[in-house]
Amino acid sequence: MRIEVVFVEDVLPKYRAGDVRSVAGGYARNYLIPKGFAVPATLEHRKRIGNIRKVADAKRERDAVALQDVAAKLEGLQLTVKVRAGEQGRLYGSVTSFGIAGIIKESTGVDVDRRAILLSEPIRELGVFNVSVRLHQDIIPTVQVTVEDELGRQLIQNNEDDAVASEIENESIASETDEIISEVDNSESDEDKLDGTPSGIIEPDSNSELDSEDEEVSE
């Protein structure tokens, strides 16, 4: 069941002080009225709408001045959220406006209502996202939220380390092989010197001299 209420405070981004709106009964009874954001739209409260709007306008001006410093802190702020994700970059879960508000609080000390985080839907994949934060009707800084897969990045780093280690190992093996080949070549060269035969030249067959002598005798 819906009921009409008069908003006495801004409830951004949908409602402004002085608005008369029809809202869900549970929302009004359990949140808006107990928190002092709205009152039932009785005749008496409707008569106060003009005054409510004047008070709200003055409050907005004061808030706007104070929120400029907050907006300066948030504008361009880079936030990193590390989560687990599958191979296709899909998250095991999601990053919500509530989570982003919490990270802003941790990073800057600024307490932002999750409803001020203008996120159309939860973030469910890795990447970089620009998220607007409505601090005031006309003050909307943008923060940059980077969603990283902590496990995946660590695996990539490990693979890079393994590749470097493998390359070093291959270079070491190649160096040892070159040394072995060099030692073998030197050993063969020393043997050639001992035999009196130049390395790389085939030694004549000793029987060829005997054959030559036999030919001379036969003549």
C-alpha cells in the first residue's frame, strides 16, 4: 500500500525537501518517517511546504560550500578492488554501491551514503569503471574504480618469473655446452700435435709407399 508524504529533507537522487510524493508504505513507516526525512502528507504538513522549501534552500547553500572540499578529495580518486574472478574475467560475486562507499570511507575518511553512488547495476567483471558520486544536487565528482583479479595477476607474475628462470637456465646450459665443445676441440688439437699430423688432414696410407716400391722392382 502506498501513502503520500511530504519530504522535509533531500533524499537524493529522487526526492527534494518540499516534494509531496507517493511512496511505498513500508519505506515511509520504516525509513523515511523514523529518520526524519518525511512526514505524512496531512493538511497541516502541506501548509508547511513553502517554509520547508525555504529552509531546505538555505541548507543546500551551506552544504554546497562545505561539500566543495569533499568533492575535491573525491574527484579523480583512484580506487582498487581486488576480487576473485573466472578465466573470462567474470567475478565470483559483484562490486556494489555499498562496497564502493566502504572503500571511499577507508581511503579518504569521507562517509558517503551508498545511495549517492550512481551505479546503475553492480559491477560483475574486471576492468576500470568511472563512477559518479552525488554529494549534492549539483556536486557530482567522479571516482575511478579498478576491479582486479588478485589471484589471476599473481599467476601471471608467477608465469613471468618462470619464463625468466627458464631463460636463465637455457643460457647456462648453452654456456656449459660451448665449454664442453671447446674442451673437445682442444683435446683433439693436442692429439694431432702429438701424432705429427695437422688437424683436419687425412694421414696417407702407409701401404701406398710399399706399393710404389713394388712397382719400381717389377720394372
